[in-house]
Amino acid sequence: MPEQVTLRDEPQAEESQAPVVAVPPRPQIPLPLQWLTYLLLMPLVGIATGAFGTLSLLVGLWDGTGRQQHWVARQWARVLLRIAMAPIKVEGVEHLQPLRRSDSHRPVAVYASNHLSYYDTPALFAKLPFQFRILAKASLWKVPFIGWYLQRSGQVPIDTGSGRSLIASLGRGVKTLDSGLPLVLFPEGGRTPDGEVKTMVAGAAWMAIKAQVPLVPITLVGTYELLPMHTYVLRPRPLKLIIGEPIDTMGMTTRDADALTKRLRQIIHDTYIAETTSAEGQ
């Protein structure tokens, strides 16, 4: 399954954001855990990804709505979390009910999450209780098998090659929202190398405002410690996915996108720091 990616807008001026909180250095990984990951856990992750990816391609031959392929992706994600021995707790599910539309019964909104690890995508697929679409690099549509899966399952291609292509890509995201499907993305544009919440770009806020749907902050906790960037050793631990209160965009214009993005980032940052501080104190 391809990793979710997000937009990277034109370079922005340095923003005044929350103070950076020092992240402790990564703990030394015990040698037995390294061998367990290399010899068993990572091979199992590869086998599961290949098997479910093949199944998804087969299902895609007749599944024009992407519903069955999404179900396959959810099973893949749950298996990966079991392999990693990483149970995940979800908080804030009650915030989804008011967002459900009578026509689609889905909580249509733009869901924006912090990005800590490759395991963020399985966490979202496994625990968000509704069908959604992700954003992926347009270049992936040219890759055999992966591109076929993305096309058949209705994911949204993002081309950041120019300002015009970026706006066109954002427009495709808005059409997806207008059709009654939620969007999920990582506004930081990539994984954090140090566990800190990075600067976010305004694509998520822009689409939410343009479609006049809520912007929902999602905070992932624990995936950085489970599998940090540039490492390949799983460190089993419990995870948490926190669905924040939706931010209403009714009446906003796209000129409000930057301010809304700062507000989004602040909510996710504060939630993440509160959770990690609480965990350290236990």
C-alpha cells in the first residue's frame, strides 16, 4: 500500500509557531529486538503488504467505488499493527457523528494528521471508521501495480510541479469532498525526523474552505517511537489516535487558509506534547 503524502506549496515565510519542545534521543535498541525485526517482523510486513496489495488489485477489477479495496486496505493495516505488536487506542470518535451526511452517511471533512512514521498510514486505515480517500504523488500513477491500485480505488493524485498543476490537484481534492468522500492527508508534507510537529502547508485548509467542510485535526502518538524515520527496527508499544474537535470553515475564504493552518498546527502540537508529557510522567 502506498504511503500517504501531502502537498508542498510554494516556499513560505517563517511562521511564528509554538516553541519547540526538546525530544529525547532515541533509546538504544536491544540486539535481540533488532534480530527479531530483521528475521521475522519486517519479512512479515513485506509478505502482508504484497499479499494484500495483490488482493486489492484483483478486487479492483470489479470494484468501481473503491469500497471493497478500502476494506482490503483496512485489513492490511490491522495485520501490520498486529505484527508490530502495537495496539492502538482511539479517542474522540464522538466528534465524527455530527459530520455524517444523510446522503453518504460518511463524516465528510478534511482530516489532517501529524506525520511521525511509516506506521501512520496503517494506523489511520485501521482505526478511522469510514471510507476515505488519500492524496498521493502523481508520479505513482505511472508505477505498475501501485498506479493501477491508486487509479481503481479513486485516490487523489497530487502534482506539485508547478503552481497551475498544484491548483488543479487541489481542485480534484475538492471534487472528492463534493462527491461525499472524506479526505485524509499529512499537512507537514513528510515524516518528522525528530518527533517534533513541523511547519504545515495550507493545502488541507484550502480544500476544506473551498468545499466548505470542516477541518479535523488528528494527532498520532507513539508511531515515532515505534518506527522512527531512517530506521528499520520495530519497537513494539501502544499507540494512540486522537480525533480533535472539527473546525468549522463556513463563511471562510481561501485567504483564511494560512491562519487556519496555523490554528490546526497549534491544536495538533499542543495535543501531542500533552500526550507525550503525560506518558513520560507515568
